[in-house]
Amino acid sequence: MTETTMFTPAGDPDGVEQPAANVLPFPLKKTTDPAPDAPSEGAVKPGEWEAELPDTDDPEAEGLSDGAPVDPPREVYPPSVAEWMQAKDKARLPVLPDWVKLPDQRTAVRKWAVRHYSAVAGYHAVRLPLVYTPKICAYAPRGAWRWSTSVGRWVFDAEGKSLRLAAVADEDAAEYLRLSRQRNDRVRLRGIVATLAGFIGLAAAMTVYVMAPSWLLLLSIAALTTTLGVAGAPADRPLIDRAKVTFRKRKLSSDIVIRAHEVAGLTSKDQTIAFPRPIGRDGDGWRVIVDLPYGKSFKDALNAHTKLASGMDIAATQLFLDKDESSERRVSYWIADRDPLAVPSGKSPLLGATRVDFWKPFPWGVDERGNPVMATMLWLSLLVGAVPRQGKTFSARTIALAAALDPYVRLYVFDGKASPDWRKFTKVAHRIAFGIVPKDGFDPVVHLLTSLRELKADVEDRYHRLSELPLHICPEGKLTPEISRDKKLNMPLTLFVIDEVQEYLQHPEHGKEILSLLVYLARVAPAVGVSVMTSTQKPDDKACPSELRDQHQARFALRVGAYQVSDTILGAGSYSEGLDASKLLKSHKGVGLLKGMSDDSGIVRTYLADGRDAERILTRAAALRDAEGTLTGDAAGEAPAPEVSATILDDVAAVLGKGEAKVWSETLVDRLADLRPETYGPWSELDAKPKAEALTAALKPFGVATEQISRRIDGKTVNKRGIKRDDLTAAITERNKKRDAG
């Protein structure tokens, strides 16, 4: 069943669902479905990307009330029969294609037809007075001569001349006389017809000239001139130019397919391939399904990919192989009319979206056949790798732009090469820095290190807090859309982006700690809604160690130099599965192999959002966050954790009383204000809850989490958040070890 995703175009402030003309089709592909355990429910506001899926788990949808005992539905068929019937249903071909049945796809086809034919009409309209009219006038005399010559040959029976000459050569008088009488009869009749037609044409011309209005006279002259011009045009120089380039396309036959398998060594003297279905057109190419000889498998066909393409006389980038689940020896080929990976995928649909729901799949690109590919960053981390200038940064940036359009997603952006590509994210990023060189008293590497520590403490705190939330808020101990959008809980979805990660990992002073923190976040953080996306042009063990690469559940490899590098990015064994990014060409910019985002792998031609497009999207995202009150951190001008964090562990330890194992945070703030009024005095002036939150934020980078602490006051139990002495002692010990090691 095809799932469709809709969005409200920018400029629709009311967020009203648009009619079919404004809905674009985005069927979710199997290769990019979100992970099975990813939540898919959540509050969606107007204009968000929203997958329209029936809610079959809602009791109210079935007319049931909460808590009412319900008998399980009785199966009409035993499970085995039902599974067999489902398999048969999948194998049955649809009567009508999707673009005929689905309203959104019909709309897309209609829009394409309007764009295509309007472009063709405009192309020819511009050339009509400047190119076509001079050609017609130049070819018209030749056309008049050709027309008059053809009429003369017809009237005087020129086609029978060769027969009469043959009779003369054979000295066959009887045959010659018969042919001569036949010619005389034809010439007499055709002469009368031609004379009458000439008089009628002349009379009509005189009538038009004398009585018809000038516009009709001009139209008649133009029609006659055009007719003569077309007749006089040379055969090798067409009168009308083509508005669309015609690519090499040939009819694919069974003989060609058999020949390809023979030269690829996939047949034998006793066995050849079989065709369970006829060869037919499928989009901009051919669909061929074959059964290989017994003993041959899909893997054999995959290894012979280049030879198969050569046997079909096409480029290897035009041949795509799909495995059939029904048989190991059945292979499905899609042969494109031209290289589909060299065709641009077009502008990102994010340009027309008012906002995005990052809990649900969003458009990232298209596959080799032009079908939209939806991506998700929930519960995973992503590694992007490629050689320079192949679209690595743009591909990763499209995901970050989608996150920016969800005002409840917190963004961390760090660019190791300090390029202009990520500069505009200063409008929305909670933490952001560029390069590795300190400038004007600001060290971007230290800022990254502080952000990683801050995020690590936040992740640890989330695990504790999620386990402590009531069941009616957090029924399974997992992050939900409602929890992530609750500002009081402060656990938003977070995307940590670091481009050219090798620049930070090779830093002589902080590289090891950055690596350790990234490994921790990539491995642990996605489960609580913190996703990590790193990209690199040097995925080797020295620049980007395997201990970090192996923590990424999803991999995306654009063009690389060798299959070994492709295996390094996509994971060991990917080459044996037929995944080799080194086969991509230089012209395949923004094209890569995606693995791990779902059970299957696939080709993605990522959408393009250039610098101007990114600025437009980020300007809209900043306004959206400002309206929702979610603009924080560097984007809001809020500095990172204050400098007191450097000594706060010692200060808290100093104000802890002897024998106190647990102390409320607000109590500690009051004591800290007495210890250092100039530093902690502003905290003590806050209300009780903000006072405790200020201390919690300052202790987070050091891994000191807060928890609920109960006290008996006036016979009543009072619960407030506080810290434990053991956690503080462990944090001080860890800090001292790092100082000694440094």
C-alpha cells in the first residue's frame, strides 16, 4: 500500500489543507522507512510534513470505550491460509498504475504535462518569427517546384513510363499498344481533373483576394506559404527544431537479454534463462524479470553486472538489479533509457514547506527511477562520506534544514573546514562554531568540547528523568512527541551535526576527548532523541577511527576513490552485497548509497538546496522558532554555561555539610550565594524552581545529575530535586584524573 506525505506550501498562514492541485506525491519507499521501534505519533500542526496513515490502534476509531473488555477478532482463515492469500495478492499486478488511481499522483502528472507542453509551446513561439518564418520563405519556391513537378508526373502518367520502355525493349508491340491506350485514357481523365482543380483554385483565390477581409487573405497566404515551405524542406534539415533532446533509446528484446547472459557466463549449453513475465516498459526504461539457470543466483548476476551491461550495449549505470523474494535464481532488471543518476533530482521540497515534523519521514531525494525517498533521523546516527566536491555537505545540510523547520528540534552545528556552507545556521543553532583556529578570543574547538560535555550530561539526565516520569506521561520509558515538545520537561529532539569531523578528531590537545564523547553520543544518545550526524572526506582509521564509524547505524556513501573506501564508509561486507560507491561517476553529484536507515539499501539522489535556498529556509525557520519561543543558545545570544562551571564542583563540595548524603538544589544555591555573592547572588534571587534549574544546568557538563529527594517537613513529605554527595565526589575524581593526564 502506498503511503503519501503532504505538506502545506509556504504562504498558507492558516494551515488549511490544500486541494489536490497543491498536494505533491511522496510515496514512502521500503528502502527508507523509519526504524521499526520509532514512534510515529505526535501532535502535528498545520503545514507539517505528515504521513497519512490509518490509526488502527485507536479504540475510539472502532467505536470502543476505554477499559471495555473486547474479544479478539475472529480470523476468517487460518494464519497459514491468510499468509498464502497475502502473498498471492502481492504477486497480482495492478489493473491501473498508481498515477491513474491516486489523486495526488494524477495531480503530479497533470502538473508535469502543463510544465512540459507550456515549455514546448514557448520554445516554438520564440523561434516562429526569427527562425521558422525565414526558413519557410526560403523553402517555399523549392516546395512550389516540387509540388508542380509531382502534379505534372501524375497527370502525364510518369509512373508507367518504365513499363512502356520495357515493352519497347522486348519488342512486344501488343503490350506496348495496351499500355499506350491505358496512358492516353489516364492523361485525358487526369488532365480534365487538373484543369478543373486549377480553375476552381484560381476562382477561390480571386474571391478571397477581392471579397475576403485582409486578415483572412493574410492567413491564406501564410497557410499556402507554410505548406510549400514544409514540402520544400530538405530531408536532413528539418524545418522545426526539437524543444527536447532525444536520448538514445532502443527496443529491448529477449534476444538481447539472452545474449547478455551468455556473454556474462550465466548460461550453459544445457540451460538458458527463462522469462516468467514479458519484457515491458516501466517508466523511463524497461523492466525485465528472468529466471537464471538452476545453480545460479542473484549474487552471480550481481557479480556479472558490468558484463550484463556490456551484453545489452548500455552503460553500467543504466542497469539496476533487484532481488526477488520468491526465488534465489529470479532476478529483476530495470534498464534505464539513459543514465538516471546524472539527471538532477531538482530543488528540495523544503522550499515550499512552512514547517516539518521531524518525528516523521521527510523528503531527502529520489531514487534511480525518480521515486521520492523519505529519510528519518529518529533513533539513529548517520555517517556521510565522500571525496571532495561530490555533494557531501549539501546532502547532510538538507537533513539539517529539515530539522531547522521543526521548531522543537534543537540543533548543534560544527563545521571543521569553516566553509560558508553552514554559516546561515547561526540563525537557529543552539550551539555553532566553524573551523579549529581561535579568533578574537573565541576557540571553536573548546566550544565544541563544551557542547559535547553539555550534551553528554543532558543524555545521562534524560535516561534518569524518563525512567522517573509517571506512566500516563511516559508509558514505556521512551521519549514521545508530547514529551519532546513540552518546554517544562526540556527534552527536545536534538540533532548534532559535525562536518569534516576529522579536523576535530586530529586536534593535538582535545582530539582524544572529542572522539570519546562522540563515540558515547553516537552509541547511546539516539535512544533518548539525540541524533548524531557526522561527515568526512577521510574515513580512514587515522582521520576517523573505526570505533566512531562503527557506532553509526546509518551510512551514506557518495562517490569515493576505491571500493575499499566504500566498504569503510558503508561497513565491512558492503562490497560483497553489491554496494560500491566507487562505481559512481564524477557527474553523479549528490548521489550516494544509503545503508542502515532501514532493512534495505538503496540509491539516493539527494535534493538540492543551494546557499540562497538554505538562507530562505533558515530565515523562515528562525521566525518559526521565535514565534514558538524555542530560539535558544547561540542563536538567541545566550552564552554557554557560565565560567563558574570551572570551580562549581569545588564550591558545591565546600557548602555541603558533613554527613549530608543528599541536598536539595535550591538549598545549595542559597549556600553558594553566601559563599560567593558576586558569582551566585543572581541565582539566589530567582524563584525556587528556576533556582534549582540554574544549578542543574551548571552541573550537567560534569555528569552530576539531579534526582527527586524526599524530606519530612511538619509531618508532610516534600519532594524536590537535588544532588547526591557520591555523584559529586565521582565527578571531582574524574575531573582531577583528566587534569593529571593533561
